[in-house]
Amino acid sequence: MNAMEKKLAEYKCDTNEAICLKLVRFAEDVDDESTTFHPEYSHQLYGDDEVAFGYKGLQIQLYYSAGNLSTLFKVKYTSKVTETFDCVEPDDVEGKIREIIPAGFCCNTDDFISLLEKEANFKPFGTLLHTYHVHNVEEGGDFTYQIHKVDVSCPGFKEYHERLQTFLMWFIETASFIDVDDDRWDFFLVLFFHGFVCWPVVRLNSQMLVLPPFQGEGHGAQLLEAVHRFYCNLPKVQDITAEDPSENYVKLRDYVLVKLCQTLPSFSSDKLSLGFSDDMATEAREKLKINKKHARRVYEILRLRMTDMSDETKARDYRLEVKRRLFAPTKKNQREMTKMMKCLRPEELASHISQMDTALQHEELEKSYQEVLAEYRRVIERLAQA
């Protein structure tokens, strides 16, 4: 790297650090750095490197008011590359943000603060499904949360959702905006109530997002359980699935589905000891809209909870049952490979032989089993703490 490249490198900024997000209740929150949080991802706007070029001390402020999510958008920096170098253009960081935030945002802090006074009149959208409370140790009290179901026909919700969904870009790796004009969508929101303040906590349609200030408090589980209970009463709904679920979402779903199924008669202890049954699949589907694949996973978690793994025989029986399920896709691939081999030339056959190495398959199967076991134990630990 020559001297010029070193100088230019000083004008590179990590966009995950530069973007400052904030939920604002009062005017003093605007300058309170303790309430600021940052994206996990910014590659969809700023490329895989998540770097913006052309600025020192770059700060991209996206502040949202409690309630209506009125937005303040400002770009600040201590110096710009054009102040020192001719013929070097900085990245258009402002233009990238303007591509995703809807019109009507503020660029002036005073204008934004003046909007906070109107937040006392904010009324939540949609229908109230459930109210619950979470104890806050720092505040020394219980906070109230409400789960609301909303559809896009609700007056003002479309515009509100356009502001809310901008958070997806920063916290879901493969986020995409949905067509809110499609009236088949149902939206679910968890809202936080504190005095006159009403903040969005979780948003769910095809993607679930829990905003960082509220993560780790159990809101995702509360929402997912409420969604299942809501759809249980709708005969037209056959199954509740997630679009390309993340690892964290799968963990959450395991916990919620086990919590729901553990009270069903077909999942009682005496039935669990007999193995996975059609009754379990049927009851989970008819009462909770849970498909057979997920019902089987629930069964394995509950079976593990009641199994004494220090008993060698019981542990072996459990291990073999789970491995048989894990091995089924591999066995299918083997049958397909056998059929293919009859049509392969010698050189093609040689390239495929390695894929059928039995010892390697057993090693991979054991690895998969141990990973599943660890996942199940985490669910069981969480259930014990609930």
C-alpha cells in the first residue's frame, strides 16, 4: 500500500458502526448515547464489505419516535475526502438510505422533537389478542406489553408499516420488503406501553423481528404462541410455517411448540414411552396447526426430557430412534445413488464412490445426533426456567 492508498484508507467507515438507530420517547433521548443501537447487517445497502468510502467520523442517524415512528434522518461526518483530494468521489451514503425510508422524514432535529408532543394521541393498530407483563429489574417494576393483529386495510397502518419495516434491513440478513397491498397478509405486533409511550417491540408476517432494546425478554415466544393460538380457531389454516427460518427462529419455535404440545393427551408421559405415533401428528395438526415434521421434533424433545440418559439401555433406545430419523434422508440418497451407478461410466463411478463411504456416514450421523441433542437440551433448560 503506497502513501496515497494509506491516506484514502483513512476515509473508510464501517457502516454497521456508522449507522445509529434510536427509539425516542423524550427530547433528551436524542442526545442520550446510551439509547443508541447499531445494525447487525448493512450489506444490502453498502455491499458485502459493509464499508462506506469518503468520510471520517461518519454517523448516519435514523431516529424513530415512539408511537407513530416519525423519523429523523441526518448524516454527519468530521471530514470528507473531497476536502483533501481532487477527483475522488465519496460514496452516496445518503442516497442509499433514501432508497428504503419512506417520504415524510425530518432532517431537522427541532422539527423531529416537535413531533414528539403528538405521540400521546397515538392509538395502536388492529385487534388486541393478548396482554402480558415483564418485570424489569433496572426499573424495578412490571412493564405492559400487548400483542395486536393488524391487516393492511386498517387506516394509517400501511404508512406505519413502511416506516417499521426499514428495521428489517439492519437485523435480518436476507431481508426483503413485502407487498403490503396484498390483502392476504396478516401482521402481528408486540407493543410496549410505558406511560403515554407505545413502542413496537416485535413485528411478524413472513419474517420475525425483535428490536434490539427488547431482545432476550421472551417477546418472540409470547408472540409466536399467540399466533398459534389465534390460527388454531381458523379451519381454513392447515399449517403454520416460517419462510427460510433462521437458526434463532428454529430455537424459538422448538420452545413454543413443545410448550403448547406438552399438555396434549397424545404427548403424555405414558404415550411418549411408546414412540412417535399417528395420534401425536393428528392432534398436533388439528389442535395447533403443527405439521408432522415439527410434531416429531416436539416428541423427541419431550421424550428426551423424560428419559434417564444415565441409564445405558434407555439412552441407547433414544439415540437409535433419533438416528433412524436422521438417517432416513441419507438412506434415500443411497437408493438413488445405486440407481445412478447402473448408468454411470467407470470414471463417473469412481468420482461417486467416495460419497458412499460407510464410516464417513456413521461419523456424520453421530455428529448430527450430538448437535440435535444439544439443541433439545437447550429447549428443555428453557422450559425448566419458565
